[in-house]
Amino acid sequence: MATNPKRRAPSPIFDNLSVVGRDCVSTIPAAARPIALSDTNTDQDYAVVVRFLRSYDGSTATFNAYRRELERLCQWSWHVRQSSILAMTREDIEAFVKFTLNPPRAWIGTKNVARFVRLDGHRVANPEWRPFVVSVSKSAFRDGDVVDSSHYTPTQSTIKATFTALSSFYDFLSQESLVTVNPIKLIRQKSKYLRKDHNQAPVRRVSNLQWDYVIETAERMANEEPAVHERTLFIMTALFAMYLRISELVTDERSAPVMGDFRKDLDGNWWYHVTGKGNKDRTVTVSTAMLKALKRYRRSLALPLLPAPNESTPVVPKQLGKGPITSSRQVRLIVQRCFDAAYQRMRDDGMEQDAAELKSATVHWLRHTGISEDVKHRPREHVRDDAGHSSMATTDRYVESDRRERHQSGKRKRVKDL
């Protein structure tokens, strides 16, 4: 008797971009082949998904996001529905989405692991990999919370990502004449799965007090151990002052940030040229304070105070060896060490509540904080362009985003004259 596929963890199908991108002869890993579906169907499904994913070889983030969703679709279609993904109807897609909202526990992992590992010179499926992963917040994990697969609940952004990936994929299949219609577009009531929250969650940011502690901590670290932490101070300043995303500081297949990206125009104003989200180029205002931080950082690197045109020095070099940092994880660790030190200083100063809130902060909060502060005194369209927002509506989310300050001002509202 065959084992219920919902009680058995499936094996990974699609490898990393570096492997899929060079694999000209698409082959399904043996362990991932479904038993109840013909090889012809699965081979065709695999080949078309690989072809679709390869079209995103210019963006690892998009490739990974779409691979995750299409991996889940193939796993469900092959093992649960026992059908080709090319035969999906609207009803099938709705059934799949419902499945992703409450996947079987055997399909849920408690940590992110690689799909494939190297063993005896070959890439083999990682037995610890699962299509779905449950996690706890950073602060909850530090407080000792245990990750439990029974607590898996997809967020609204996760559900939206599923619809986005599937719609793009079936548009691709339609253009390739492999399907006649996009079943995602036939789902009239996506609101069953996607809720519109008119009380939009506040922008996550650090308070002014917390930021003062963070940047002062970075300065102390740089003064005490300049060989290591002048870079820390520069990174913290750049993330806040120029609203940079972490990916805009590291070198990847999309861009390689170098000192020559800091450029002076004919009026003597400095700009930072960056390739951001969606491979969109933009220029960011370099403030007087940011320029001062850049000079300090370059002095620590034994470089001239200001970058030369076309200078190829990496913006964020490795601590040891040559070349730029190529992993966003390294930058996250640098920022986290600074957050941890600032947290301890706040606790030592008796600010338990503010310190506890800082424990939840992530790198991206610094971008939010910088934007939130600037919309208070700069024209919103200037902030929008520096941040790379596609619409003013996104920038408007940052107006009075500090709920603490908002509530403080609200306390003074009067009901009647006294």
C-alpha cells in the first residue's frame, strides 16, 4: 500500500541558480520523481519551470522567490493531485492555495536549510529540507521560544507572493502556447485569501532615542577598534542616511558597488548611484553628514578623502583578504553586533523597555527610520526619489510613522474649553 504523500516529506526538485543556470539538459533528481505520474508529464513540467526560472538569472532574490512557489506547486501537483502543472484549472489552483495555508506537518521544517548538499563529489538532496518553514521572531528566539511546525501560519505577504509567482508563471506558459488561459486570473475572489487591511501596520523603525544609542555605539566601537569597526560605523550611517537596502551595499550578479559610485555633479553636489530593487538605477542625495562619514571611512582605509571618478575600490570590502563583501548575511551580522552592543548600553542605563524594543530591530528598520525622519522636514517627492519608491503612496506610509510620537501629540487634543 502506497504511503500517503501528505505524511512523507517530499524531496527537493530545483537546485540553486548557479546549478540550474548551467544545466542545459534538464533532469529531475531521481528522489524527486513522483510514482503516480508519467515520466513524460513530469519531465515536461520540470523543463518548463527551469526555463521560466532561468529568465530570472539576473536577480537571485526573484529566482529564489519564484523557485519556492513553483517548487511547492510541483510537489503538490505531482504527489497530491497527481497531475501535470500544465493541466491546472482554476479549481486546482484554489485547492493548491488552500493547501499552502495549512500544509501537512511532514512538509513543514523548523529551519532554513539548503535544498541540496555535496556528498562524495555529487549534489544530493538534503533530507532536512522541507517546502514550508515555520519560524519565530528574532526577539522571541532570543527569549527561548521553541520553533514548532504545528504553528505554521502564512502571512498576507506570503500569500500575495504565491499569487504573484503563479500568475507570472502561467502568463509565461500562455505566451509559450503551453496553456490556453492563466488560471490565476480566473480566480474572481482572491479576497478569500488576501485581506485588505485599511489600518495598515505601522512602519517598523527604531525610535529617535534608540537610533541615538545605536549610532553612538557604532562611533564608540570605531574609536576603540578602528581596524574592524570603522566599516561598521560607515555601514550604519549609510543605511540610515541614504535609506539603502542591504542588497545595495553588497556585490552580486546585479551590481558591484564601488567608491566611484559616489559622484560630484557640476554644482559640487555629491550623489550615490545605486542599482536597487527590480534592477532600477537611481541616484541618492549624499548629505553633508553622509559625506563627512564617507571621508572618515576612506581615511581609515588609507584612501584619499573623496573618491576619484571611476574608482573601483569596493564600497564595503572584506575584513580579511581582497575584494568586496558578496553576502548580505555578513552585513546583517555586522549590523546585529552593533544593535546588540547598543541594547546592552541601554540596559546598563536603566532603559529596559527601550532596550527590549531594540531587540526586535532588523537591518531594514534603519532604512525605514531614515525615511521616516526625512519626511518630517524634506519635500516628500525628494524623499520618494532618494528612496526609490515607485509611487508617492509608498512614501506617504512614512508620514508620522513613529506611533510613540503620534500618540504623544494626540494626548494634547482638547474636548472642551476649560
